[in-house]
Amino acid sequence: MVTQDILEPLRRRGERLSVPRCLMIEILYARGDHLTAQDIQHHLRERQVDLNEATVYRILQWLKDLGLVCRPTWAGANWCTR
């Protein structure tokens, strides 16, 4: 499973893998397309997880810092997996 292939190295590195972080990784890699923060929030709500937009952006930034997602620099660009 792709998600476990991503999560296991993060666990070994000692990264904090909260439920919201794990779900966001799962959503991003399962969808395989470009998503906005609002798209991600929608998918989280479908799973009964309600995160505010600031938290979604913090997790996205964490994933970006780890090199797992990217966001093109032009205005309105969506997040995508690497």
C-alpha cells in the first residue's frame, strides 16, 4: 500500500504521525491529482474529521518541507504529490 510505504520511513525518522496527518497523506496519494486545501477539508469531512483551514495548511507545509508534496508558485495553484 502506497500510504504505508510513505508512513513507515516517517515513523523511523521520528516524525509525529497524528491521525489528521496520516489521513491527509492517504487522501493526497489516493486521489493522485491536484487538490486545494478546501478539497482536502472536504475529503476529511467525508471521513468525519473536521480540521480548520489553518491546520490543513500547516500539515501541507510540513509535507512540503519533507518533500512529499509540492505547490507550484503561481497564484491559485493546487497541492500535488511528488
